[in-house]
Amino acid sequence: MVEDEFLKRLDELLPAIGERAEETEALRRIPDATIQELRDSGLMKALQPARWGGSELDPLTLYRAARAIGRRCGSTAWVYGILGVHPWHVALFPEQAQAEVWGDDDSTLIASTYAPVGQVTRVEGGYRLSGHWPWSSGTDHCPWVLLGAVDLTEPEQPDMLTFLLPRSDYEIIDTWHAEGLRGTGTNDVVVEDAFVPSYRTLSFADTSVCDCPGNAVNPAALYRLPFASVFSTTIYAAALGIAEGGLEAYQQILSARFKIAYGQAAREEPHAQVSLARSHSMVDAAWLQLERNIGSLTDAVKAGRGLGVLERTRLRHDQAYGVSRAIEAIDQCFESSGGEVLRRGNTLQRFWRDLHAARQHAINDYERAAELYGKALLGIEVADAMF
């Protein structure tokens, strides 16, 4: 599926996604109908290898889709982006793992929670894994999960790994009661002494240097991009879409609101006009940086050039900074929208809550991202695994 067809199929689904936004919040998970439509349309397979029924599209296509969905429903955009990037990650695993996931059903969905909180024991042929992981978005819809843990068999050389497990090896705990991104179903995952064969593990050391076992069978440049760049930009794109949805809601408020105390239509107030213009410009600039940065990395890989530290740390910095600017933009609009915005069911309030929830993801820690970029600018060595 080429990008034009992909985005056309997306456009056909957007109205229903928007109409289900309130239902999504009430359910605390994405409605089954939405997930089914996304699967049936092939939109979840944007970055999946063509050899496994995917589209192998430019990552910008996935980000554009997450952005577009975010304008309608923040929770759906969040889950779409995260579940949509996982086929790319699974494509980096050994071929045997890919065959287990996609061999019977190439539209299988995979969840994740990468926090390295699992307990690992190395055994013959693989590992024993146990642990309790929070923050697995959309996990109820997925028969597989990617989990993070550190192998400390050699303490002087700890190895952070991603473990790929089928649904039979873990339990989902319903814990997601949140004020923002309410519909993401970001529940907990519990594993009790599961055996994970070595071929269903992937070292972050390999993803950092962009040289993984899956590259032997998936040679496209897409699969030579850094994990931290691809995944963080997925979060970024959804957040910017949410911000744009909030700006559209603010625009509607300005068009309809009359300030009785001042005897003036809100849309005629210069402060409101300036706030709207400034907010749009901030979010536009953030999106342009996203396109520039991921495009720069993609071009470098296609040309066979090495991925520079400056390019990679700049992307991480601009991603975290862009989310901060989006927060500033939507806060400014929220503050000037009057008391009605506090009522339940208010559209701008939902986008405002969702964007603030997105900001809390660890990948949006601005100070840490800025430190990495600052070090790179000064020529101070930065560890690959950090960006």
C-alpha cells in the first residue's frame, strides 16, 4: 500500500473515530470497533515488513496518521501510534520470532512496556522472566507484548533486553483510572517465571548501533533507524495531533462565545486572536522540526551514511521541546476559554487533559533530552543507548 492509498483509507475512518471519542473515555480503552477498523484497513501495518504483509512505508506516514487521528481522539492516536510502531520493532528480532508473531495472522497486534523492571535468569536456550510492568497502552487488544528487563548475569556488562511474549505467558491487570488519555487502556502486565527463548529477545545495544538480527531478512533502510528516534517520534506525532485538536476546539469556542461582561464577541478580542495565531505557529514549527529531523535520519540511512550523534540527539531534543511548546500553546488557549471549558464533556478540556497526560511519558523529559543535545553540541561523548 502506497502512502496516498494509506492516507485515503485513514480519512475514511476519521469521522467514526471522532464520534467515538466520548465512548473511548467511558470505556477506558479503545472500542473494539475502532481496533477492528484499523486492523481491517491495514493501517496498523505501515512499518511492518512487506514480506509479512506490511506496507514498509516511510515512518513519516505513520506519524502523519497518528497526528490526524490525534485531532479527533487523543487516546486513539496514542494507542494507534504505539501499536503501529511495534511491527517495526519486531522486524528487528530474529526471523524465528517474526514467524511466530505473523506466521498465522499478519495483522496480529503487539503491545509493550519497556521499563526495565523484570527479573531475569539466564538458562539454557534462553531466559526465565518474572515481573510486574505498568504502562502498557492498548494491551487488551494484543496477543503479544514486548517487555523490558536487564540481564545482570555479568554485572560489569549489564545487557538491557526486550522480551517478546505471547498472551499465554502473562496476565493483564486492569489499573488504568486516569484523568488524561483515559481511553488508552494503559494497564499493567504481570509475568510469573515464563521461559523466553533467546530468539525472542533483542538487545538494546543492537538497536542503538542499528545492527539487529532482523536486518538479515529485512534489509530496507527503514529498519536501520535508531529505536529511540523512531519510538519517540511516534509519541511526538500523537501529541502534536492532540494539540491541533485542542486548537480547533478553541477556535470553535471563540466563534461561538460572547463575553457578556465586556459586551464583546470573543472572536473580536485582540488577545484571543494573538493567542490563537501564536499557538498555531508554535505547533506548526514543532511539526516542521519533526519532518526535518526524521527525514534527515532516513536520508542518511538510504545514502549509506553513518547516523551522526548531533542528528540523533537533535531529534530527541526537538521532540521533547516540541511537546513542551504544544503544552504552552494549549494552556494559553485553555486559560482564555472561560468557565464552560471546565464542564464534563467539553472537547477542549479533553484535548487539554490528554496532552498533559502525554507530557508525563518518560520520553518527554525535556531536561534529559536537552542535556544530551548540549553534550553533543560541545563534543562531549554521549552513550549510544541514551538516544
